[in-house]
Amino acid sequence: MIFLGQIKVSEKIQDSYITTQDENALYFIDFWATWCMPCIHVSKYLESLQRQYPDNFYILSLSQENPEVVKRFMKKHKMDLAIAIDYQGETFQKNNIQSLPYGILYNAKGEKLWEGHPAEFKAHHVKKFLRENKKKIAVGKMFKSQSYKKEFVSNTEILKKDFEYSKIRADKVAEIQAIKKRTHIELQGTLQDILAYSFNVFKDQIKIPSALNKSYKMSFKLKSDAYLNMPKTILEALKLNQFNSETEGEALIFNLKKPTFWDTRQIDWGTDSQAFLIGDSDIQADNVTLNQVKYQLATLLETPIVINEKDLDSKLHDWQIHYKYFDLMASSFKDNYGIQIEKKTVKYPQYIITKKTP
């Protein structure tokens, strides 16, 4: 449950052109981004739903992008829903938004009534929840506006060093979060999760004592040596050793005998956007390496991935991959990128982390 006025937004971009009622019983938050094509399709569906229920039901589309990026997008695309910015990502993080588009329905008490893919939220849901929730609250009281401008400035200049880190509470973030800023990338999660991200491997390949597996926030200045050598940077800063080993088990094997990778012109979300859009069954990615795709897939499938090539392609590519059903995934990789995939019991790397002795 949230308290009144605790759905935080950094800046209101636009009021709704469809509903003019100030007090409403239901509030639907549409988490979206300008680079997310499914989000754009969903917004048209939500506009239709808002027109069906212009009273007592209020939809707010919330992005955590730069406000100027959203405003430029709106000049090219007509949008009739209310639009706001969560520039610091506080509301996104509080609700653990991992994929877009995503929607959450609240009542006037701030109670969460429904959440999921917005396309799955239907007119019968609105009818049902309107019958069950009569209390109303004004739009201005439901959403708490807070200035982002000071944070925006510090967001571009906050890193005094190429790498900065701090411990955070273990309950602050349930899963790893990788947030791309203008000048740096910020990782939040357990040390095991962060190292898995930096090594581009499934997290179970990182073997670390529980006493060392604290939660951290780590920031790396883009293009710096710290960013380009994340594992080394982290291990040196925390005074840790890394030993490489092998274990045997089921893994996905990628064979790259005749790859036909896409270039970087297939998808273009702009420089202010995150690199990945991860849906319920598909991954889209703009300008990322095969190694980064391997990490995302291994994390989603909870399975190690082994690439049978010593000289791994390190160039940037665009990607669109189905991952929910193995046969479709294998077909997608083979047809689009010339990558053969198979499941096998093989030996794959493990990374053993220990504390350096004084």
C-alpha cells in the first residue's frame, strides 16, 4: 500500500486531453518509454480505454527518460493521455519495473488493485474495480510532484572518479538494476549479481561466500578504464581475489561458424535510452554486443550459455530475439544471425571470489 500523494513524478508534461474530471476513484500508471515500440501501440489502446471511461478513471503515462526526449517525441506523435516524468526513477524502482510496457492500477487509498501488461487490462476490469471502489481523490493529491532539475545537474556531474561505490540495504533492490545515465552506468544489487553483469555470465557461475555478498550501488563513468574493465575494477576496490574454475552441467551452446549479425541500423532508440527492452517473450536491443545479449538470455533463462568461439565478436549490433520457447528461439538465432543453438551437458566456467588476505 502507498499513502496519499506518494506516487512521485518529477515533472508533469501534459494533462489528459480525454478526461477532465479532477477527482477519480481509479488511477492507472502506464510505465513506458519513447524507444519502446510496444509501449507506443499500448498507449493507443489505453487512449481508447480512457475514452470509454472518462470519469472516475485516470491514466497517467510515466517515463523515466530525459523530459526533453519525451517532449521531442510528443511533437512527432500525438498523445492524448496525461504524461509525466519519473526522471530519478524512484517510482519505477519502488515498483520494481523490469520490463516495458507495464501497468499498475491504484484506488484512491493508494492500494494496488491490478498489475501486468497494459494490453491485458480490459474494460471489464475497469467496470469491476469501479463497482468495488467508490472513494475518490484529486489528481493533484494522488501524484506528488518533485523537482528533478537539481538532480539532473548532479546526474551529469556526480562522478568525481571513474568508479564510485557504496553499500546499500539488502532490501533496497530485489534484483540487479542497470541504469544508464548520461555520463555513467549505475548498477544496484548484490555483489554476486553485479559481478555476473560485469562478467556477462549467469549469476550462479559466480561463487562467492555469503559474508562477502553484500548489496551495493556502483557507478562507472562511460568509456573509462573502470567501465571497460568492470570485473577488475570491482575486485581491486573491494580487495577480492578471483579464481577461475570449471563445473559440469546443462547449458546452452552457441555455435558461431557463419554468423550473419545485424548492423546497428535496424533499431534506433537514441542515445538517452536504455540498451534493452525485455518483454514477456522477446528481447530487443539497440547497439549491444553478443556478450551482453548472452548475459541477458542467461539471466532470463537461468541457464549458463557457452559460446564456441575463442575470438568472440565484440562489435555492436541490434537484436530482436524470442526467448520464451526454445524452438522459436533457436529458429530466431539461426535465421536472423546464423547462430546455431543446442542444449548440452558440458563444462562451463565458474568464477570463485574470495577475500584477499592482509
